[in-house]
Amino acid sequence: MPKPKLAIYWAASCGGCDIAILDIETKILDVAAFFDVIFWPCAMDFKYDDVRAMPDKSITLTLFNGSIRSSENYEIAQLLRAKSVVLCAFGSCAAEGGIPGLANFHSKEAICEYVYKQSPSLEPGNGTMPQPEVRAPEGLVRIPVLWNTVRSLDQVVDVDYVIPGCPPQSDQIAAVVAAVIDILSNGKPLPPKGTVLGATEKTCCDECKRTRNVKKIKGFIRPFEHLTDPNVCLLEQGIVCMGPATRAGCGAKCVSAGVPCRGCYGAPTNVRDQGAKMASALASVIDSTDPEEIERILDSIPDPLGTFYRFSLAESTLRRTQV
Amino acid sequence: MSFEPKIIGFLCNWCSYTGADLAGTARMKYPANLMSIRVMCSGRVDPGFVLDAFRRGADGVLVCGCHPGDCHYVDGNHKCMRRMPLTRRIMKGMGIDPARLRLEWVSASEGARFREIVSEFTEQLRRMGPLELKEIEFDPALEGAHHA
Amino acid sequence: MNATRLASPSALEDFRAQLIKHRQEEKTTITVCSGTGCLACGCEKVSAAMHEALVASHLDTVVELKRTGCHGFCERGPLVVIHPQGIFYQRVKPGDAKLIVDQTIKAGQTVHRLLYTDPQTKQTIMHEADIPFYKKQMRLIFGKNGHMDPTSINDYIALGGYAQVVKALAMKPEEIIQEIIDSGLRGRGGGGYPTGKKWATCRKAKGSPKYVICNADEGDPGAFMDRSLLEGNPHSVIEGMVIGAYAIGSNEGYVYVRNEYPLAVKNLLFAIEAAGELGLLGENILGSGFDFHLVVSRGGGAFVCGESTALMASLEGKTGEPRAKYIHTVESGLWEKPSNLNNVETWANVPVIIEMGAKAYADIGTTNSKGTKVFALTGKVNNTGLVEVPMGITLREILYDIGGGVKGNRNFKAVQTGGPSGGTLIVETSERKIHDSLVAHGDLREDEEALSLLDLPIDFDELTKAGSMMGSGGMIVMDEDSCMVDVAKYFLNFLQEESCGKCLPCREGIRKMLAILTRITDGQGQISDLEELENLSQVIIDTSLCQLGGSAPNPVLSTIRYFRQEYLAHILEKRCPAGLCKALVSHAITENCTGCHACLKSCPTGAIVGTPKQLYSIIQDKCIQCGACYQICQYDAIRRVKRGEGEAIQQRARDLWKPAAKPEPVAAK
Amino acid sequence: MAKVNIKIDGHPIEVEKGSFILEAAKALGISIPTLCYYPHMTPYAACRICAVEIRDGKGWSKIVTACNYPVWDGMEVLTTTPRVLNARRVNLEMLMSQCAPVPVLQELAREFGIDKPRWGTGEDTCILCGLCVRICDEVVGAHALAFSDRGIHRRVATPFDDTSSDCILCGACASVCPTGHITMEDIDQRTVIHRDLTLGPNAAISLPFRQAVPNVPRIDPQRCIHFTTGGCGICSQVCPKECIHYDDVDTFEEIEAGAVIVATGFDNFDPTPLKQYGYGRYANVITAEEFERMNNAAGPTGGHVVLENGQEPRSIAIIHCVGSRDENHHSYCSRVCCMYALKFAHLVKEKTNAEVYQLYIDLRSFGKGYEEFYQRILDEGVNVIRGRGAEVIPSGNRRKDEGPLLVQCEDTLIGRFREIPVDMVILCTALEARRDAKETGRKFNISVGADGWFIEAHPKLAPVSTSTDGIFLAGTCQGAKDIPDTVAQGGAAAAQAMKLLCLGEVLLDAAYAEIDETYCSGCRLCNDLCAYSALEFDEAKKVSRINPALCKACGTCVAACPAGAITGRHFTDDQIYAQIEGMLT
């Protein structure tokens, strides 16, 4: 019997997800033993044409990381969707746009203008802008088209499962891999479509060791502005922690290190818009009934949109800033 | 034909909704642009509702609650009073004019006031024009997708 | 030479050895007594002059100049002793400094003029110890005074100081207390309560902390031994207290000293600080683990604060009023904690006992009174000063051998001991007089023989039996010119002023007794007054709250007992035998007058009239009986006579008077 | 405590070791005179009058003071030996030589048969017993008095003979002084201070008020010496039942109840801001409550109607609607003033010969028998003037036989301005909501109206219910009303409460919020949001919970829950989103 086939792809991604896969340590050997890895551009040399040549549904499992922000990302997403039995959005970028999704606060033009013309690290005079098609002596060179709006994977193709996290925690990956091997080798039924794997139904607070009390907030600060009590909920100390509105699964690592949760595991099951929900919750516990004071306290939230939507902007209700 | 803005109104059960009811039973006329959603308290209004309304095509959102201190639920409206400014900030960040969201206190006896608020808000939105949100739903044609 | 904190007994001994070695160079030392008496005589100037003289002769580095504590012989102050020869100079004036330096220090000769001359043998005496004043004394307590600078703890240590602390700390507390009990030491403050018994009770008393207190509120008129001890040798008191505190189990002590003793306070504070620095006071004394802190508290000068409960009230910051002592202070004293209070002299006796051993100490004195007692010998005696004598010495020895006899050409009449609460003893040489007095008082039958109180052995019990008390050691000697009613009046007046006023018998009773005495000296006395005085006395003794009141009638009772006839003379004859009670005397000029008109000048009221070289006379109506003329007259021409008889005498003088050629003055009075 | 056996004058008695002779003698009925002894104070033993002779039976004897000499086993006490009697007598005579006119000494002198003290008689009255000093020091703890000087100059004085700021004017020294040497000086010349005629007690220990339940005295810590200085404590020493506990503290009782009836009553309107009536400025302008207090036979004036100078008033004006029916204060009618004002008039007529003037806007005698009462006081000759009292001014005593206050008003029936000279003015002050009504409202989640009265669920259909189930209203906390109305409402509220309790179970609204524990991680953001305390935190499971019986379904927590763990039944997110969607497509 042939081995099940595994594809791992990175779209608009930093590569952290691929490294996280390697971080499962010796279990990677189980993966190698069990699967026939047929596509993993980050790790090995594969050609898109090889994939194109495969029959549809010939790849058992595709772990797709990275958001969709270019024509190439979109094309490969479609390709892998067609060739895969199970397509899994792997990591925050694929699941909800992730850090690349923050580009949705700006237009493509503004970004290119800055990156290729205004960035202080550019050599003066070099104002070349990438062009989708360039006629070179060798012929017509085409490069992928950069999109104006960053998309999550599920916005462009049908996704079977989601493994959240930036990156997904290695122990969670190991568990998922073990489960998949178990299902495939023992012929067990797959979980329902759309299931979030490698995470729980609770929020980050569930894994947070800090003691929590009722909350009344008189003002917000950044972590470095104050020596925080290591045993008390950061939110109670005025630090915007996305933990309450973030799915659990990471083991609350950031919070135990004194850094507020940034929300990479995404919205919990029943929450439609992680940022709006966090805003609602946070505003509720502000300790004032005076409109002016409320404004003052809200003013003290550092970069509210960037904070509430750090990972989920591309997947949020409004998707992007209207420009 | 002039532009008729679509307004979603979240009205609290005890004051504003009753106020609207009063305006109705008193045969007061106000623009039909407002589509009311009854909530028990303005404190029930989630910023998500507001954003969703805009996404789905509302040109304005009106949130009405009891006057501060008169809340049927003691201080539910205070929570609303704190959430809406933050919602406006999100709107601003998302490129939507915060003026499209209004928070008003209307008591059960203020039918006339309710009528005035709705008329005035409708007129204001009419002046502002329709809210057109772009690139919410994915459309590969718009993105210039092409195969390498 | 300075030492750091001494962490063990051996460190102290090493330090002492070093000090002694350092001093064995036989360095010439001039000591100037700086006790209270000598200070009053101007010893500071003498000391300064001595320093100048030494500097002028470039001897100031070679010769040590030391200001010491009281030597006791105050009558002859300022005293200067040259060591190591031990040459004793008395009544030294600042002008004598150069002479002493030139003759004695440089040339090694004595200045005869400054040596003491025995009034009896008329011989000059060179050494202190050979002077009769010191010969009969036993200076256990005061011995070190003359050899040390009170502000130098090194001096004290070199003289063996604090060795007894070492010895005591090596003993068990119970052993120390047994030693004190065996020594027979009794409280020197006046009551004479056995010190060892007191310590034992305090040690056993429940409650903590315990306090030891030194009573230095010396208030008796004429008494200054505690003062001299604190000024001259404060370390001996501290040493005693450390030993006592250790024996009793106390870590905190107080010295309650009257603020009128600034030098005592200063030297004491200095000594406490010095002892503290050396680790002889404070935490972990000499590494023994025993802590003792000593605090000086200054009293405002109320006589009653010498009473233990009043003293403790004052220490607590309350009004200095006594309370009933039905519950003893050793059980509930300062802040209602067990408190052991002893007076300065008692504490100073403690190291002496530890040093000598109880048995050797108990060999001194009488059956029930052991050791020595310091008396402040004052009044009409030739050698006044502080004398330390063994218990059991007779009054005669004190008055004649040590005191050098009565001053001037008079006779002894009485000795008052024990301060205001004590009594006045008759010491008239005429035994007949004593006999008559005691018979009149009913103490003696006509056919019994009277003992002269001059041979009374001085100890606690004998003095009490004789109607006086040891008290804190005041001893005032009186001659024939003292009126005993007046003496009683004087003490009652003192007590009236010093009574705290809390309890009725003391406050009102003394006032009533004083009124009666005043009536008697004013010539208004009735024979029933004596009975009334005695009745009042009994009530005051019975019902007074503290011993100030309880002993207040003593001056009256003792004088009535020994000098009843003198009272009777005042009451019945309206006559004051001593001629002191102004209401009962007249002054008159007799035919002895030479017309020198010295009396005329002395008379404050212009009552004396006459022309020079003629007989003067006193206008009786104008005379206020001040006695100024009587004191100034060199020709025994002025008489004190019974009131109203003056004019008759002057009349007779006018008849008998003859101008004298060149009369010889009689001896000065 | 160990016991010892002693004999006093031959009578054996067993007493506690360490007790004093005087106590033992008292137990035997043997009288020993004392001057400076006082129970509950440390014996001072200054007067020595209590001298007795003690013997040990072996020939030893001593005179001691009975007040402070502790007994010991085998002690024989003799109180009448010649030595004792002489000591007492002499001491007494000595004392009399200073202060003879003192009754206690005169009496003792009679006992001792002293006609003429041998040292004469002094005129002082202070016997220096020190009781005043000690009571101030030991009992009161104010330390304002002390002995000054010593010996025969000793006397009792304040520090530096100055007025002492430590003196708390308790009068303990004067009360304990056996000779009357210390007197209290009355520095306030007024006989009756109307402002003090409040309901509160004036003594440190008193009943809260007549008919108080439970009817037991209590200590007012503001006035009690023990609480102000730490001293005294005499009450605890004299109470035979040991009922006095100074360390008792207020405790909070938690009572589980199925229903609550709020009957917190009203406050009286403070007429001080109505400057025109001069309350607080003119001595005899008083409030109705103060007048009522004066009327009380058990009150401070024994039921007599008097002016501040203690005299009976010749004329009284009663001004209605003070603070009521006044746009500047309370626009409502206080409903009870008219009738009590008429009652006052009746009482004044009954007790005094004063002329009474009623100044009213409208006389509302609407109850059963009320109109008849109005007719009756008209017959009694009360002057009833229709017109609001405009101003009260001093008349400047223009006529001796007239009162010193002029009440100005417009008599609207005769259409003339009038000035009525009176001695006393009674202000019928408004009933107003209690100052803490808002807080109480919050506590019970009941609505408070603009006037501060609690709002009933429905003015006609549910007059005793509130917006919160199980909370009912009774009495003036709901609005000004008279006694019959209050009793009726109280009955209704009680019935409503009973109805609830008899039912045994509570019907809940279907709309409420609930937390799905699958999703709740116990962040506790919601915990403080609920105005009804329906949200609680389960410490063990680390999840929050909603008590559906308390939840009122406002949905605030639903909107706030960042985990989406709370569902607002009937107003779920899905339902609302669907509505939005439905409306916009």
C-alpha cells in the first residue's frame, strides 16, 4: 500500500510555521516514515509543475501556511485545493490573515510607494517599482501580482481544517500529526469539517497562571511603563492583553513571560470579530461614567486597532481600511 | 430620486423603543430609513453589531438608550456609553466616518425627541452620501489574478 | 591611655596591668581636692594657679596635676597633696602655688606654713594619715577619693576598680546576696533595713523587668556625703549597682540625683559613658552575657522625693508624692515592677564587701551594725568635714579626736543626727545636767545615774534607742549658744515646707506643732503645750502616710526629752537660756563698756546711744534683739538677759561705770 | 483567690486575701469614717480619718489606714481604741482648723462630740481629699486637675491656674466633691435650647427613645467618657448583671430572605435655607419636630410649651408648607402638615393661653373626621389666615405686650398685607426623601424618582411592588403620606411578601443570560458588570456563572464577554446578526 502523501506549502508567510513543524523534534521521523512528502518548497526542491501533474485528490493532506496576498499565493491555493483530500489552514496567516493582514490598513500603492521609494534603507535614486510583466532580452518575464487586500486561505478556497497560531505550538502540531496518523492508519472518521485543530474551545485565560479578579480599569499602559506584578492578571494592571478574546492552545507562553497576549490563536468559536469583541469587553470594564474621562482612558490604549486586530484584520468584519 | 440612507437602529426596550413606540402611537412621522432592532438594553449592543451593519450595507447606525442614571438596568447604558467611542475609533481606523454611528439617550416619554433624532440623522446621512465599502468579499477579478 | 571595649575579665586585668605599669614611674603628682567644701574655698583658682606655676617652670609635662574628689577635711580646704611623698598642704591660697612648685616640687622642701598644725600639741604634721582628723577614721568608702580624678575611669581601674564586678560575675547571684546578708550591711539612707534581705526579696519577687535604683536625692540640711561620693568617685557607686543588678536579676537601673548637684550629675554621666565605652556597663558586660543599663534621672529638689515611693513616682514622671508602703517596693515599685532602691553610700559599700569578703567586713562595727558610716560633721566643732568611721565608735571620739573639740571657748551642748527626721542628743559635759533633764522628763529616777551620751556607741540601734536615728549621716554639733526649742522649731519649719501635703497629719500636724513652738519661743507658751506637743507627735507618728511625717516629731520629742528644762524655762520663766529667742531676751550694756562704740556702728536700728569713751546704753524700745552688738563687742560688755531686765542692768552699769585706761579685749566669741 | 481570717472588734470574718480592712468592716457593718475614700477608685489614704489599730495577737500593734491596708491572716483590727479615737479626733480637729463649715466635717465633729475644735475653725471648703483629682485622672481620664504646690500650700488647681483645655466639662469632679467646693458654672444663660430638643438622647447612657425595641439602654460613644478618654468605666463596675461590654462592636448580620419590604421612611426638610423664616437665627423659630418633642410629656420640657427663656409664649404662629408646594424645594404636597398643624393649635390652646395663628395656602383636611377637627379648632378660637407666611422679622419690641417676632403675610381672603407679632413661630417642614435613598435604591435595585421617593412598579395596579421582584415598598419612602395610609401600605406590602413566600417557588422570565462553561475561561471581565449581582465566579472551576433568578436579561455581559461564552436568551448574537442581515438584504 502506498504511503499517504503530504504537502506543506508557504504562501505569504515568514517561514516560522515550517520551522514549527520541524520543532516537533523526533516526531518528524514518524511523519517521514508515515507520509510520502511530495511537496514542501521551504524544505526541499519541488516544482509547481510536478504538483500540476498529479491527479486531483492525490495528496492526502496539505498543510498550507501563509496568507493570500498575491496571484501566485492564490494560484497555488487553488492548485493544492484541487489536488488535496484534506486542506488545512496552518498558522495564523492562513487562518485569518495574520501579520501580513495588517497590510489591509493601507493600500497596495501606499505600501509599494513606501517600500520601494521612501523607505530610509533604500539607496537614493533607486526608485524601481516591480512590474508584473517585464520584457527582457530573454523574453517576457512575469512576476506574481501583489494584491491590494490580503486574504485568509478560507476566503479564496474551501478549507477543511484550521490549525491556528503564530506559529502553531510544536506540541500541538505533534498532537495533530499523531492524531492524523492514527486516523489514517486505523481508518477512523475525520473530525467534522471546519474543526479547529491544535487548540481548545476556551480562551487564553484558561491556560494563564495569573490570578484574576473583577476588573476596573482607570487607564492603560504599555508593559515597559510599569513593573508588573507577575502573579496578577495583566489586564487588571492596565495592560491590554488579548488573552480573554483569544482561543487557548498556546499554553499562555507570552503571558507567563510577562508579555500580554497578542491574539495569534485567533477568535474563539463563538466570536465573529476578535477585535470588536475585545473592544467591547475592554470598554465595559473602564471605571468611569464621565464621557470626557472615558475618552481620556480610551486615548491611553496604545494603537487600539493594531492591538485588537493584530492577527485577525484580514478575517475581520470589515476586512480592511477603506481608502 | 435622492439617496435614501439605510439606518440600523438598536433601541433599548425600556426607554428608546418605548419612546419610538410613543412617537408611533402619537402619530408622529419620521423617516422610514430607520430599521429598528429591539434590544433589552443599550448595554447589549456589541460593537460587532455596528460593524456588521456597516458591512451589510447600512449607511448609519443609531444606538439609543435610557438617559444616564435612568437605566432600567441601573447602569447598562454606561457600558454602551463606553463602548461606542471605542467603536468609533475602530470605524475611523477602518476608514468609515465615525459620524455614521450615533448614540442618543431617549426616554420613554421622548417620542418627539426620537422623531427629531431620526429625521436629523437621516438628513445628515443623506448629505454624507452612501457608504460604499470595497473589497470585503473576495473577487479574484478585482484582484488582478493571473497565472504565472 | 585608652582602651577599647573590654570583652572579657582578662581584658580588664590586662588593661589594669598596663595602667599600673604606666604609672609606676613614680611621677610627681600634685592633687588638688575638688570636693564641694574645697570648691567653696576656691580650689579652682588654686588649681589654675598651680597649673600656671608648673607651666612657668616648664614642669607641666613632668608633673601631673590632678583634681580629685573630696578628702573629707573640708574645714581646712583647699587641700593640696603632693605625691608620692604624700605632703599634705591645707588652706592653700592661689598665691601659694608658686611657692609650692618652687620649694616642694623643685627643691624638695616642705612649706611649713601650709602644713597642718595640731591645735592640741601645736606640732606641724606633714602627712595626711598622721593628722588626728584622719587617724581615727576608717576610710573604706572614701579611701580612693583623694587618689583619683573622678572623671578618669583609668584612675579608678588602676586603683583596682571594677575588679569586684569581675569577681561577682563569676559568682552565682544567690551567692552574692548571701555574701551581702552575711556582711550585715544595712541601708545607709536612714532606715537601716538589711540590704541583703532586701535584695533577696527583690530577686524572689515576681514580675519583670526588675529595677535597681540609686537614691541620690540627698536632702538633709548639712549632709553631703552622697554628693561627695558621686562627685569624687562615681564609679564605686556604678560598680555597686552592677553587682547588685546582677544579683537581683535586673538589667535596668536608675540614679535619682537632685539637680542641685550639678557636679555630681556631670561626673556621674561622665562615668556612665566611660564605663559603657569600656563594656563595663550596657550590653554583655565583660563578655559575661549580663546586660545592665544605667540611666540618670534628675530630681527637682523636693525633700520628700528622697522617700522611696515618692522617688519612684517622680521617676515615673508623676508628682513626687509617697504612697502607702503596705505593698513593698521590692515587690511593686517603679512602674509597679519589683524595684530595689538603695542609697549612694549603700551601693558604694557593695564592692567593698565583695572585695573584703563578708566576714572581714562583718568584723568591723557592732553586733547589728557593720562596716563604716560616713558622717557630715558640721556645726560648732573645730574640724568639720566628711568623716568615715567604723560603726560603734563613740560620740566622744568623733567630737574630740576627729572633730578636734568644740570651737572657741564654749561647751558642747547637743549633737543632732539623722537630719530633720532625726533627734537632738544631749552631749553636755555636765552629767548633772543630763541627769536633771532625764529626771524631769521622767526617763530617769532621781537616784539613778545618768550616762553621758558622749560615750554612746554610734550605730543604728543605739541612736534609735537614744531617741535619734542614724539617718543619712548628718551630724550637727551645737554649743551652749544654741536654743533647743529654736532648733526644734528650725527643723519643723523645714519639714513644714517640705511636706508634700498629701496626708493630713503631716500637713496640718507639723503646722500645729510649729505654731506651738513658735508660741513658746514668743513667750506665750503654757505648761499644757508640752503635753499637747507630745499628743500631737503621737498622732502624727501613728497616722502619717510616710516616714517624713512619721519621723517629723523627732526633733521635738528628742529635745523635750533631753532639754525639758529648757522648754520649761521658756514656758514658765519666759526665759531663753541660750538667749536666742528674741521675744524672751533683752540686750543690755554693762559697766564693762569701754566706749569703743563698735556696737553703735553695728546696730541696725540705731538703738545704741552714747559718746565715745563714755558708757553706751541701749534704748530698749528700739532694740530688735538681733544680737549684732553682742557678737561685735570685744569687752564682754553686752549681756543677754531675760526680757525686761535690760534697763535695770544698764541702770546699775551707770552707777558702777568707770572709764578704763586701756582694757584688754577678751577672747573673741 | 485565697481567703484569710481576721477579726474586727472581736468579730471574726473571712475575707479575700489582699482586700482592704475597710471592705471587711463594711461587710460586718462596722462603720469607719472616711473622707477621701470612694468606691471604684484606688484608695488614696490622704485623710487618715479611717485610722484603725491592728494587732497580731502577740503584743505588736500599729495604727494603719483601713481604706488601703490589705488584710492578712490572723490580723485583729480594733476600730475604737482610745489611740484610734484620739488619732481620728486630732486629725479631724486639725482639718477643721482649716475648713470648718463643711457639712461632712460638721457631722463627724458631732459624732466625736467636738463642739469647739481646739485649733479654731477655718473657712476653707476644700479638704484636699483628692477625689476630684483622682476621678479626673483615674476614672474620667481627662487629667485636667492636679494638686499644685506642696505642704500647707497644697491646693487643687488646673495647670497654671488657667482654664484647662483638657477639661471635658463632665462635672465628675463636682459630683464627687464631698464638700461642695467644686461647682459647675453655667456659662449658657438660656433655660431651654430648642435646637437640642431633638429625638436623640442627651445622656451618655439612655434608651434610644421611648418605646424603643428592644427597650434597653445603650451607650452613646460620642458622649461616654470611657469612649472619649478611655477612663471612667463606672457603669460596668456597678452593673450587677455585668451587661456592659465596651468592646462590643457593630456586627453585620446576613439574613437570607425571600422578600424584602423597604420601609426606610423620610427625612425632615431643613428650613435653614429658607432665610425668610429665620430658623437658626431667631431663638424661638422652631420646627414642627422640635415642637412635638417639647409637647412630649416625657420630653425635655416635660410637655410644657415654653420659650427659650423658659416663659410661656403669649402667641404662636404656625407656618404651613415650609419646603412643600414650593418650586424652589419640593413641588409636592407633604400631605400631613395641615392636620398636625391643626393638632398643634389644639394642643397649644389646651396647654397655654397663647393666641394661635395658622398661615396656610390651602387647608387640606380631606380624611375621615378631619374636616370636623378643623371646625373644632375654629371654634376654639384659632386664627386661620389664608396666605403663605412671607417673612419672619424681629419686631424690635415696639410694644411690651407683643411678641418680639413679626410674621408677615398676605391675607388673601381679605386681600390685605398683615404683620402678626408673636413669641414663637412653628415651621411645618416638608417631608422629604431620605438622603441615602439613592444608595438604598441601588442596593435593592429599585428605581428612585426625581424627588427621591422610591418608584412603585405601577401607581395604580402595583402600588407596593417595585421593578425588582420580591422587593416591596411601604410607608413614606415611597412618598409623603400620613399614618393611616402608611399602615395600609405596610399591610399590603406584607401581604405581597407573604404571597411570595407561600408560593414556595419563584417564576423566572424566559429571557436571561447563561454562560456556557465550555467556552468560559474565567477571565472575570463580566463579573463586575452585573447590576443585579447575578454573576458570580466559581473559584474551584475557574468559570463565571449566572444566577438565572437574579438575571434581568439586560445583555450587557453578553456584549462584553470576550470569549463569546455568554448567551443572552431571546437576544442571541445569531438572532441579532440575522436581524441585521435580514434588514439590509
